Amino acid sequence: MVANIISGSLIFATALLFGALGGMLSERAGVTNLGVEGFMISGAFFSAIGANFAESMGMGGFSPWIGLLSAFVFTSLFSGMHALATLKYKADHVISGVVVNLLAANFTFFLVKLLFDGAADTPRLRNMFAKVNIPVLSDIPFIGDALFRSYPTTYLAFILVFAIGFYFFRTPAGLRLRGVGENPGSIDTAGINVMKIKFWAVMLSGSISSLGGATIVLTTNGNFSFNTIAGQGFIAIAAVILGRWNPYGVMLGALLFGFAQAIKDQIQILDFASAIPTEFFYMLPYIVTLLALVFTGRKTRGPKALGVHYDASVR
């Protein structure tokens, strides 16, 4: 059971981690991103469409990778809307994020109905990501199979954590991005284009977050429907806050919430669980999220310029 919980935690944490890393990237550049849910919905939709198309073209086992790439590329439509609204037209960041969530949820559902003769979901994929063993490590007793036999997207998510960590804290470009979120005026004074950094941060934020939705479709669900994401984008935002906008902290936050979802699934198979309403178990991850924010929210501080419109004429 313990091995199942560890393995399940990694599977559930992967989608949250992509969403949280994407949201963190935007917010470290000073743009509040409540649109993570919408980006994940978009990623789930475009991954299902892309993989279905690849299957129809006879690409077989390569089709999940086409789905993943489709999610990354085409979600830029929604992240571009958020960037345009907040950076060019100075719209309220929170309202823009909410609009992205609503638009993504309803527009993708409309397209599913339109493309698949009124069906409520996309056709189930014949080819999905399979778990990959890491040689030697997967043979370690007890933890090997749980930790080192995972989906490719899980390995990709954790590689991305360290890649973003290196970028943030070991490169001049990462220092500039963090500076834009803290004191954009000083960055502008140094002759660096603040709005360009913000724009690309938001664009990449959407694309990276979309991989979370794609992960759900391409590893577990196998298709897209209106409730595929079911609020996981908001849990990802909570992981950003819990992790204090640090990629390594965000990773731990995603693992905590992934653990809560894995526990939910394992508890349900125990004998005493039959006496407990099923709805309680589905509430568990959200209760853990709420409690985590209640006990840590007061001690966290986001980037100083988060949510503040930058005006070069006022420094």
C-alpha cells in the first residue's frame, strides 16, 4: 500500500507541478496568474485533439508526444490573451485570469461538441504514455518500483524544476526576470525591456501549465471532457503560494497535494471506507489545500510588484 501511495503521489503531483511551475514563472515576473486552471484545460483539450489526429495519421506510439507538443504550442492562444489584456490594455490581473478560466472551459467544451457530433468528450486514445523504468534504480527494493518506474511526463516535470531553478538563481536572465517581479523600475533603468520579459514569462507560463492538463489526458484519463481538470489548476496555484514562489518549494507543495490525492484513492479501498460518503474522499485534496493555505498563507510574501501595472513614466 505504501508503494502505491508513493507512486500515486508522483502521478498526481506531476500535473500539479507543471501547472504550479507555469503559474510561478508568470508571477515571478509580476503578472498575477489565476488562469492556470484555464491553461490546464486548454492543454488537456489540445493534447487530446493532437494525439487523436496523430493516431488517425498512423503515428501509433509517437502520438502522445504529438499531443504533448500540441498542448504546449496551442495553449499560447489563451496565454497570449492574458498577456495582451494585462500588459497592453492594463486589465486587472485577477479578472483577466478568471476570464481565461471561463473561456477555456466553455470554448473547449463547445469545440468538442462541434468536432465530435455532439459528444460530451473526445474519443478515447488508443496510444498513451507507458511507464518507463530507470535501469538499476528501478530495481532498488521497496522504493525502486514506486519512484523510478513512472511516466515520461513525471521525469520531465522534475527535470523542469531543476532547469527553472538553475535559470532563476544561476543565470543573468533569471536574475532579470526576478528583478522585474520585485522592482521593474530598476531593471528598466538598466536599459532592459521590462515588458518583453513580462510578455514571454506569461506566454511560457501558459505553455508549461498546459503540460499539466496534457499529462492527465495522456497518462490516466485517455480523453478530454468538461470536468477533466476539475479544479486542479487552483490547487497548483496553492502550491505556488505554499512553495513561496521558489521552484523547489513549489515542487514540495505539489508533492504534498499529490500525496493527498493518492491517499484519497487508497483509503477508498479499505473496508471501513464503505461507511463514509464518497463525496468526503473527493473533498480531501481540497481540504488539505485549504488547511495548508490557512496555516502558511500569513507567512508568505509574493514578489513586491506582483499584480502591479508597470508604467515606465512613473518610477
